[in-house]
Amino acid sequence: MDWDKLRVFHAVAEAGSFTRAGDSLNLSQSAVSRQISGLESSLKVPLFHRHARGLILTEQGEMLYRTAHEILAKVTMAEAQLSESTERPQGPLRITTTVAFGSVWLTSRMKDFLVLYPDIDVTLVLADTELDLSMRQADVAIRMMPPRQPDLIQRRLMTVRHHVFAAPEYLKKHGTPKTPEDLDNHRIVVYGEDAHPPVPNLNWLLEAGTKPSRKRQAALKVNSTYAIFRAVQSGLGLGALPDYMSRESGNLVEVLPELRGPTVDTFFVYAEELRHSKRIGVFRDYLVRRIAEDGL
């Protein structure tokens, strides 16, 4: 099977059109189409259903795509390992973590890392869904729960604690709650029913200080920790947030310090085959040092 045609096929399957695949490969639409036609002819099976809105993989195309994806992931890994044969860490490093942790804490600390290691080409992928590290959707993940896959290496980085915060302007207008029962008279921002927070019971503020049969109403429901952070920061209401967020924002005030929400252990995770990666090693050591400096 022709490797160049297989590479083009994978790009088309990912893009869903000859034109978009051509843009990513720096090839013309007609050149891409010829490569796919040649591959289909040599295999004697159709790989795509062609229609006005784009391309859809056939059953045979799906089978070939899965195989091609695995091959390309292994080739990418081999390239990365070969690039690290020199003494200085270099090459691509794709990091994934949650939108909240990545936006509020991690991104602002990448400048110093890149100054220390200018030959490492960093990409941050912020998502509240887990990317598949074994398929090289990312090289390393910072996750708010231990990995479920057995073939991943993990190291606990820190424990994140949740507290109640508000903006000064909100407290000036609505007053500061003195007891958990006072929360009945305040606006509270929580997760929505369709959200998937990293730990259970993150809407504990709706129940703190209430009778078992009663539950508070939320002023706003959102689907991410970062959205709660921004809503609280704007003065909309009270919210339960990870403690690192208050340090980063500078304008949030902790209220009801006796209230403690759930704790979340944060893990540094990567694939077994990258155990000896210098890029991952120096990034892990950098994170551990910064966390210690920040007192997290």
C-alpha cells in the first residue's frame, strides 16, 4: 500500500473534503482526488461516499482509517523520540488539561518554561473532555482525576480545594453572609444539570445550611468551572471555586471560610512509551517546582 496515498487518505478522512485536506497538505484539490481514486482503484473498494455536503467514510473506509490513524500516531511518536536523541530537550509537546486550570493557572506560567526550553514547540489543548493519550491526541495531560487507562503513567501534582468566593462589588451591594443559612438570601452560580464537573457534588452550595428536604435555587447555571469563575468575578453572585483561582484573579474574596467543598487530586499523566522523553521530564519537573513555589 502506497504510504503517500495512505497519508492523503487519512487527511481527507479527518477533514471531510478534498479541498480542506488539500489545504492542510499543501496540495491542490485535484491532486488529492487523484490520490484517493488511485488508492480506491488499487484496493478495489470505495473508501468514501461522495455527496454535495462532503465526504463520508464507507465501512471499508472506516476500517482503513482506524489502521492509518494508529500508524500515523506511531510514526509521530517515533519522530518525537528521534528528535530527542540530542542532549537538549526539543520537539513538539502537546499538553491537554481542563479549560479552567489551563486558562487561569497554566497558561500564565508557560512563558518561563518556554524561556528555559526554547526548542520545545508547545501546544496547549484546553478541553473538559479527556483526549486519548494512547492515540497521541496529546503527549501529556493534567487531569482532575486519576487515569482510567492502565497503560498510562501518573504522578499526583497537588490537591485542589474548593471554597466560597464573591467579588467585592457583589458583597458591597448584597452584604456578606455570616452563616451557611444566610446563603438563602444570596445569588449562587452553579453547574447546570447537563454539565459534567470533574468531581461529584460540586453544587454543594445549594444545600449547605439547608434542611434535608429543601434546596436553594441557583441564580445562574453554567457548564464549566471557568464560566462560574467569570460569573463570580463579574459580581453576579457567589460561587464555589478551586482555591488557585482566587490567587490568580486578585479580586475575589473568600466568604464563609468554615465551609469546605470537595477536594480534587490533580495528576500529571502520559503514555508508557514516553517514559524517557526529555520534553515530558523537564515539563513535569517545571510544574512540580512552580506548584511548590505557589504553595498549592
